[in-house]
Amino acid sequence: MKLLVTGRDGQLARSLQALPEVGGTAGRDVSVVAIGRPELDITDAASVARAIAAHAPDIVVNAAAYTAVDRAESEREAAFRVNRDGAGNVAAAAAQAGLPVIHISTDYVFSGREAGWRREDDATDPQNVYGASKLAGEAAVAGANPANVTLRTAWVYSPYSGNFLKTMLRLAGERERLGVVADQFGTPTYAPDIAQAIVVAARAILAAPRDDAWRGVFHLTASGEASWADFAREIFRQSAALGGPSATVDAITTADYPTPAARPANSRLDNGRFAAVFGHRLPDWRDGVARCLAALGA
């Protein structure tokens, strides 16, 4: 099975590229080609079509995105150009080639004001430009290619690129105490686990290409829940046990840490549909922290 992944250097793209090396059932017999600019620019429809023709994949995975959440507030056009128009270009080019597309979206499509676990059919109401651009991207993908799986995930971290876990480890090497937001809740999700799940979904799609069950939006996060402060404390607990950096976490509120873009207070996503259709659940988020620290050599 050959996957063409848009975006070469992001956390998910790099996790997908590492799958064959990691091994396990999700990594066997999987060929991953991850490409980015200048070879592939998702805002250029012709560029996407050329890449698909050149690499002849079985499935296209759109992991490319504008992810600078705060900067998007002042760069709305750029965010929509990538997250809406680019996503639509990828889906349309895949459809033209007769291929399904797996598209990556976000918890930020929700307002985060409601209690409980968000399901795929719950009302969306993004509170920032990034979330609005990703929601528009979901619509663009659905409109361009009915053979799509759109995966909403959240709080992604990995051994690659910049992310919350790596930032906490760095700051713990500089400070003894850190203030971390404790009134936003979600599920820290390890990017290699998302990559494994994508392969599971891709195999199911190719096994039953005419089945309607796998089409549409799915939530995909690790199991369990945490606040950002909980996440930081677990990182430091496990890091300290390994002899790595640690710090005391002081709980603060969202109001204590203002940002240009509003963040959802509740990013808990219900993963029941993905489990029912694909027979797969991601491990507990704490397990992901352990494997990430091991990969970092912490």
C-alpha cells in the first residue's frame, strides 16, 4: 500500500514516514512518500495533480496545513488559502485520479463551550481564524471528493518539530516552576499513534472501496482526558523518573495567559465512530507520553 502524504516536515508526516522503521502491523508493507514545497504546493492545483501522477499512490493523505494558530488572526487570507483552498485542491486532484483522500482536521472547529465529549455530528462553531479555516477545509474536501475520511484530532505532540511536550522539557531546563493553563481540557495525542490509525483506516478503505461506512468525519484522539496542566505534570513525572528535566507546575487560568486566538475550553472528542467503523482505538495519552520521552532519549 502506497500513501502520498502532503507536507513533508510536520509532526504527522514525519510520523508516517517513520512507520516502516517502527514496525508492527501498521508499519508492514506500507510505502510512504511525503512531499512538500517546492515539489508539491497544495495551494497550486496543478502542482498537486502532478505529484499524484508522478507517485501513483493508493491513497492521498493531506497532512499539510497552516497551523500558526495565533498568527492566523492577522493572516486570515493565508490560513484560508492553505487550510480551505489547499485542502480542496488535494481532494479534487485525488478524485480526478480516482483515489480516496484522508484529510486531517482539528478540535478547533468547535467552540469548546459545551460540556461533555463532542461527537462528529455536534454543531461546529470555531472561535478563531485557524478553526474557521479548518472547518472550511472540511467542507471543501467533502465537496471535492466523496471518497474522503476527515480525521479531527487534538493536542498533537511527537519527537518531531515544535510541540507542547518538547517546550515543557526545554522550559524545565530553565525554570523550577511553570504556570500552565488548567481550565482547558482535551486529550494529548501522540502523532505516531495517529499515523498508525491512518494506516488502519487506509487498509479498510482499500479493502471495501464502495462501502459508505468509512466516509466522512471521524474523531481521532488518544484515550482519556487532561488539562494542559495535567499534561505538563505527567510529562515532568515521567521525565523525572527517567532522570530528565522536571519542574513544579502551577495551575493558571486561560485569563492568566491571554493569546491572540481564543482556545476551546473543552476539546474532548468522542472517538466511538472511528472505533466502530475501523475497529481501532488509540492508547491512553499517558502511554504516548512514555513512548515520546523514550524516543527523545529523555
